[in-house]
Amino acid sequence: MARTTAASETRWLSREELAAWRANSAIMISLPAALDARMRRETALTFFEYMVLSVLSEEPDRTLQMSDLAARTSASLSRLSHVVGRLEKRGLLSRARLPGSGRRTSSTLTEAGYEAVVAAAPGHVAAVREYLIDLLERHELATLQRIGTAVDAAIGRGPLDPGPTSSAPSDA
């Protein structure tokens, strides 16, 4: 049952709030599209495929349970399963059933997958810097992280793991 709110009960956005929302909406829509287009031009990967491989590359054994990988990439299990299937067919990762009850599966980055993410990382980091990071002051980066963490928690997934802070291929 859909929840309806009378217009008189709606907390409408102020001009300042609306401007902030529209600017953020532009980031949510245009940034992933720009990163995806650039990744496709420069590599044989999509932005999301790169993110999947990147997250796996950060793990000591390059393996994660699918549910954990979905959480770390902010994806549904269904979307992740389709993408992992494509990556598996290309030899970039492998899946394996985990023993025990339930339908638990893990994904492991193959050597070819690691080579692909290492090759794609410099271009990805350059795009992230060009489109976002280098446009911000240092204090704005902390604010951006705080905002992202708060929004993610409000959505219900909990805070995102920022991952390593080294200059490894999986940065960003």
C-alpha cells in the first residue's frame, strides 16, 4: 500500500535545499554515466565491472562472498549476479558454491581479472580526479565523505568501507 501525504503536510524544500538537491542529483546521474563512458572507451570494462574487479582485488585472497561483494559495490544480488556471470565467461573471475546450508557463493578474481583491473586503474583514477576529487578543496573531501556515509546509513546499508588508502590499483 502506497503511503500518501497531503500537500499541506509535505515539508517542501527551501530554495537552498532544492538547489543542493538538484546539484546532487546531477552528480548521481551524470558522474556514473561519465565514468562508464570513459571506462568503455579506454578499456573492455564497464564502470560497474571495474568496481567489482577492484573490490575483489583489495581482498588478500581476492575472494568475497557474493552478498559481501554486493554490499561493497552498492548493488543488488541480482545485478551483481548478471555482471559476475559476464565476467566469469570472460575469465576475469570465478564463482564457487560455499559449503553448508543456503545458496552461498563466492567470487574470486582470476589472474586475468587482476591484470585487467591493474591496467584499467590508472585511467579510472584519472577520471575520478578529473570529474570530482581535484575539483574539491581538502575540507570538502571530508564533507563529501561525511555526506556519503550519512546517506548510505539512511538508506539502510550502513557506512561504506572506504577501502585502502594506498596508491594500489584499486584506489577509487
